[in-house]
Amino acid sequence: MLAHFPPLPLILDYLNEEGKMTPEDEEGILLALQHRDRVRRIRLRMPAANLRKPIAAIDGEFPILEFLFIGSPTKHGTTLILPRTLHAPHLLHIGLENFAFPIQSPLLMTAVGLTTLSLHNILPSAYFPPSELLQRLSLMPRLETLEISFHSPMASRHVEKMSHIPLTTHVILPNLRWFGFQGASAYLEALLPSITMPLLEKLQIVFFNQLTFVVPHLVQFIGAIENLKSRSAVLWFQRHAVTMATFSHEGAKGHAFYMKVLCSHFDWQVAISAQIFNTLSPVFVAVEHLALGYQERRPSFDWHNEADRTKWRDLLRSFSNVKTLLVGEGLIGELSRSLRQDHGEPPPEVLPMLRELVCYAKGSVGDTFLPFINVRKASGVPVSLTVIPLPS
């Protein structure tokens, strides 16, 4: 049928994440891919087993191809690899999901006009060191969006080895606006000193769970970019992760900096947050509005001891200029305990600039924060309390 149509550019879109591809659909996709000189966009997302034949057909020269996205919704199963013979000199956008895509691929050597490079959930068999990534990025000065997301944590011995490899390539990405990374903090720390993104507007980071987070280069990197300076922050404790986002001002719709750490236990999430945010405290110096939330109405755990209160206080010390603090109902009890002054104990030196405490609660919070408010009032730095009722 295509032979009887005028030689117009072909747009190939097929998104079928759950259903099985019909023989007719497969035949149509393979037929369209035979017209390499007419294919402008390829967007395929389906189970890995259904992608084998279409991927094999994406070989040879695609002279007008500008957009290539291929992905599978599952992280396990058939290994997906692009043919090494694929050549697309006018490619602008590459997006691959759950792929074993080698960073040395000839496709990246020739696609020098790329504006988007998204490698999401890179399979372990395709891991590459920061030095190889930098070499490829040096060929892509037009990049506006960059995502490097690894499928799973790398063995600690490989991360340690990687962090000590000297990097000789320094890359400047003058047009980059969005950078996303998922992986080990050591990988990102090895990468950041050798890359400059002067116009970056959004930075999104996901770290796998690990014992310690040492991120001095991340602090320096964020501090050097004007667009990432923020006055508002949200810290959200979820079932399997703790998430933080910062915004240029209160009420801003889009975040400037986003970080997620994948871990499950609430007490561990608090400890991780305290560790990371203490390191990042220079980044939060301008934050005046802080919101704390929990995924469920009330956390289910039993960890009310001195060590946990200390972690909460360490976390809050990272936000030394916060004037307004919003607290979700599930965290009211934990926060009030961390701010309370025990007998003979000096007042906790946290949130020294706080002037307004806002609680979202179902019903009254009673005298939960009264000891903290009384201490602040006696110190000449009063804090007002506002309770916003939640629906029953």
C-alpha cells in the first residue's frame, strides 16, 4: 500500500505496553521500516519479546530520521540491542529504555546534532565508565536534554574503581536545560567535575540505597548554577523512597532540583535525609519555605528514641533560614518530639529563623507544639501556629 502513496515522510508510532502485537501490526511496522529514506520518526514501546523483529529491521541508513524512541516497560527479559549498522546522520532525539546500549555505538559517533539523549534503565551488561560517557558527550554540543539512568546498583568494587580513574576530557554543554541521573553517588561525583552546564534549569537525581553519601562535587555543581537556586523546598517520605524537590519560589509549578533516594524504612529515610541534606546545606541557604509530608496519613513504626530525634534535628539544621514550615499530619508527632526540650536539655538549635508553623491535621493538634512555641517566645523569636483541617 505504501508504494501507491506519494513519498511523504513516515511517522511510526506504536505504543502497546501490555497487549500482544497482532500479526497485522507487526507486518505494518516491518513494511514501514523498509522505506528507510522516508522514515522521520520511530516510537515503539511494547514488551521486549515483541521488539526483537522491529529492532532488527532498524539497520542501515535512515537519512531523514530525526526521532528514535524504543523501550520496553519491563526491566527483565530479552536483551534489547540496536544494530551496529544503524546510521542516522540527522538524528535529533534518542530515547532508549531497558536497553543494553553500548556508549561506544557508532550511532552516537555520527549523530552530532542531537538535542535529546535519554538512556533510561541501562542494563548491567552495558555499564560504561564516566570517561567514556564524557567522550561521547563532547561530540554533542547541541544537547538540551540528557538522561543517564542505570537499571540497578553497580557492584561497590566497580564504583570504587571508577571513582579513582582520572578524567582528561572536560565537556561544555552550552544548551543543556535538563539533566537527569539515576545510579550510584560515586558515579555522579566522578562525572560532575568534568562537565559544565551553564544554562541548566532542572536537575533530577535518583540514588540507589547505600550506606553513605559523600557528594561535595554535587554541592559545588548546584551552587555554581544560578537557575538552581531555590527559596522553597518539599521533603516527601514515601513507601519505598524519600524525595526532595526545590523551587525558585513558593507556589512555583516546576521544580529546579529534584532528588530521590530509593529506600523503604522510615527511620532509614530520616537518617539518609539528614546525611545528604547536611552535605547539601550550602544549597539550601536561601530556602525560606519548607514542607514535610508522608505518603500515608500516619507512619507505622516504633523508633521513638534519642538517636532518632537527633537525626531529625540534624535534618532540620540543613535549613537554617526557613521562615515557614508546613507539616503533614503523619509527621506531626515525630516533628514535635524532635523539637521538644527535655528536662535539663538546652533548646535544640534548629530552624532559628522560623516564624510560622502550619500543620495539616484531621482535628486539633492540641498542645503538641506548645513546649517548642513557649521556648521560642521566651527567647524573643515567637513562632505562630496555624492548623489547617483535613477532610474526614
